[in-house]
Amino acid sequence: MLQEIYIIDDDDSSLMVFKELFRSDVEYKFISVKTEQIDVALKNIPSLIIINEDAIDRDIVELCKQIRLDEDNKITPVIVVSSNHNKEHRMNILKESIEYFIKKPVDEEYLYYTVKNINRLLSINRRISPLTGLPGNVQIHAELKKRITNSNEFSVLYLDLDNFKAYNDIYGFLKGDEIIQFTANTILQCIHDLQCEDCFVGHIGGDDFIAIVPFTRVDKICQTIIATFDKHVEQFYTQEDLEQGYIEISNRKGIIEQFPLTSISIGVVIADNGRFHNILEIGEIGAQVKHAAKSVMGSSYAIDKRK
């Protein structure tokens, strides 16, 4: 994946340095940006921003504030390189949520590995759900492959929410995100409270989650998750909707439809030693058994125990 890195200076003095330093790293693209172009440049959301303070004709703290106030670049890492060694100056810059302040003269090897390591962390963080903080599909697949390869016996829980789209249509995506976060916390807390060893919880995406747990504790874990979810999900509804027990939505034809309150369905696959040879096989069975759980009104779970 190409990493676009912006070098902010007004005289292009740094661009050639970085191009030479990373001449063997074809995945890095360095782009020189003048301070007068910063508004336009930030719309492209670079992987990393490096500011050469000595080569800009602008207050560095104000420039850092502008970058951090930009909605699209609140989390873009920033490095400031400067010959100003005054501690108070350095602290004022770091207070603007700037990740690194590197003093001149710069050790090129230090600079090289600082940039490389920041991008390594970014690559790792992209594998994590920004909404829930749970591992995403890359780690989920790796975890399942590891357990199959090691011939472990385990169970896979496929969890998702019922009538969640209807909830989003009425309450909006921000409230929907709150239910997603609540669901993630519920799954994690329930598994933690049951002192489940060697367990894994991941966020597949949207309202879909996965948990890998010992097969001997499946029933207790599913029952606890469902009971906790049903008890606390009510906080996300108005009193009126709670009292009537459903929400109403007008479909494309203008007909009012009723949808039950959001519930959780869990499909469980028991992975006996040698039953599965790859994660696709687990996923296929998981989709079937989750469909069976979703066919039941309200929160429920179904277990596939076929050998």
C-alpha cells in the first residue's frame, strides 16, 4: 500500500533528503507542501505529516493547531523537525497532540526508523475496528487459522443484531454506533466475568461480531450475553417505543411497518479436533446456524453440534 507523506516546508529543502533516505522503499511517496497550500493538501489525508520548522514562515504552534482541527486529520501522525531546542517551545508543540519532536541536527538513521515504525503502527491499527477497538478481519482469520493448525478444540460464536437497520433508520447512525459499542462491551464483559481462558473477541464489521471460546462453556456464555444485552439495550429507546414494544417505519410504498426492538442472535459452531480444515468451512456452518438463531423471535442462540 502506497504511503503518501507530506513534507511541509517553504523551500523544498527537505524533500530530496527524504527521497534519498527512502530510495529503496518504493511504497513511500514524499510530497512537498507549502504552508500556503496546507488547506488544500489536508483534504487528501496523508499517512504522515512531517514539518520542517526551520523552513516555514509561519508560527509552528498555530500550524499544528490547524492540522489537528481539520476533521479528516485529527489522527494523522505529525513529526516536527526543528533546530529550536528550547524545552518550553518543544512542550507547546507536543501539547497540540503532535507525536514526535526531533531536534536538529538530525540523525538520518533515527529519522528513517521513526518514520518506518510510525507507519508500522498505523498498519497494525488499521486492522482494529475504530468504533469498538476490537480486532478486525485480519486478526480474526489469523486466530482461526492458528487454532485449526494447532488442532485445538474450540467453539466459534457468530453474533449479530436483529432489526438493527430499522433502529438506524429511526434513531440515526450515531445512536446506532452507540448500540454497536454497547454490544462489543457486553460480549467482552460477559466473557471476562466468566473467567473464560484463551478466549478471543473480534468485530467482523457493522453489527457482526465473533468470539472464540472453549466448547464446554458455550451455553453459559450465550445465556449470559443474551440476558445482559436484553436487560440494558432498553436504554437506547424512548419510553414510548419501550412501552409499545416495537418501532414503526414507513417503507418505500408509504406503508407503515412494525419492527420489534433490537435483539441479539448467536450462532455457535463446535470445532472438534479435525472437523474443519480451513476457516471457510467454519464460516459456512456459522452462517447456517446463525440463520437458525435469527429465525426465532427475540434474542436467541443455536448450536451446531454435528461431528
